[in-house]
Amino acid sequence: MKVGDLVNKLNAGMLVTRYSHEHDIVFRIKKVVGETVILHGEDLRLEADAPIEDVRVLPDDLLQERQEDMKDKEEYSYRLFRQDYQLMKDKKEYEHKKNEPRDIQRFQLPVKVLHIDGDRLYLKKCIDLYHRLGLQVHGVYVQESELPLEIDHIIRKIQPEILVITGHDAYSEAKGSKKELASYRNSKYFVETVRKARNWEPNLDQLIIFAGACQSHFESLIRAGANFASSPDRVNIHALDPVYVVAKVAYTPFMEKVNVYEVLKNTLTGEKGLGGMETKGLFRTGLPYVETK
């Protein structure tokens, strides 16, 4: 098929794979620029581009098969997290019953989460998962390059306890080594945004920050002030991974440290794609519970 025919065949939103990478990742077409296709990972927070002749529209049968496989993986991570959450809940209830009268009911203070995402579809997926996990979230769509310009205004308005700064990213060997920030599509924007957010609240336990996307410059994000970031081994991360990091922090009692390994084991990517530092939990309870009339 001629390139001109391919241009007419491809539209934004189509799901495709790349011949040059043996169809390993499913992408969504963001736009077609001349003879180049700009791609966003359908499940992975990866941005890429490809010559138009390198792109194959995903057949319906393969699309269904991959969607079912990814759904199974997502459900497995969700079940793992729910098991951990139930263990934490049972432990706290046991401690309360042991030390308090049985007729006193407790209340809990909800954690305020601000999730800023460079992808509208990913943002919706993440918000759905936050709600499924019982968390309140303010979701905001901002393109990665605009993040440093918008962050002050958004933080001032929402005043979150947990901040997620994510979207798409990718390392390009053609631009330089993995140590150089300039070798990444959007890491420099994430880093600058984290630095500005940390200026608002220098205490790592008062504002907890997750930052990064696929293949992001992990070390720079941590140095800028993120508690958790991607990607230590410059691998791809799943679109929902930031939510599981946030949920672990939100449901860990504030008198306990968040075990970094325990955070990572429930993500779809694990320690090669995500890392972080010791951080205090944010789950607070009080008593007595009073019903509002």
C-alpha cells in the first residue's frame, strides 16, 4: 500500500502496533504529521513516533485478546491491593477493640488526592480506579509541556496531601545517554513541576508526590523532591501504576512508614519501573463518630 493511501487510512484514536518492534505494544494514534505517526501507549504511559509504513492497524481478534489479557493483569493487581487493605484494616480494628470500649465508633479523615495527567483517557481510567478503591480524587488534564506553567495555580486551588504528576514519556537513544535529562521527551517538564510543587511544601510527609511516566528519568525526579517516581530501569509503566502507589500511602496509618517494597509489589510494573523512599502513611482515624442529622 502506498504511503498516501496509508495516510488516508489512519485516524486519531485508532489502535495500532509497530512492525519494527514485532507488535509488542498496542498504541493509540494521537495524530499523523506528514508521514510520521505520533503514538501513545494504550495501556503503558509511553509516547513514541513511527514512520507511517511501520504502523499496522490492530485486527479485531488480536485487540480483543490483548484487552482480555490486560484486564486479567489489572484485576490481579486490584485483588492483591484489596487483600493488603483488608489485612491493614483488620489489624487496626483489632488494636482498637483491644484498647477501647466496644460501643465507640470511629471516623476517618479522607485523604485529598490531586492527579494531574497528560492523557485524558488515562485520567478517566485512573479516576475510575481511585473511586473503586474508595479514594477521593481531583483529576486534572494538563499537557506535559504545560505542567510547570499550571502547577502553582492548581496546587493553590486544591491544596492536596498527595500529588500525582504523570502522562507520557520516553527515552531516545538518538538524543543522548540515559543520564542526560535532554534525552527524554517529557522528563524535564515532570522534574520542573515537582520542584515547583515541593517549593509549596518542603516536608516530604506533608505533601507526598508521585511523578513520571514510561522510561522517565527517575533520579532527577527524586532529587527534585518526589517521594515516588518512575522509571529506575527506564522501562515502561502501566497507566494505573500511580493509583496503586497513592492508595498504599493513603491507607497506611500515619504512625507507620510506607514500606516501599509493599507499595511496588501491587503495581503492574514492579521495582524496575517504580521506586521511592520511606514515607509516612496518611490514614487517620478519630472518635467518636457522630451521625449528621
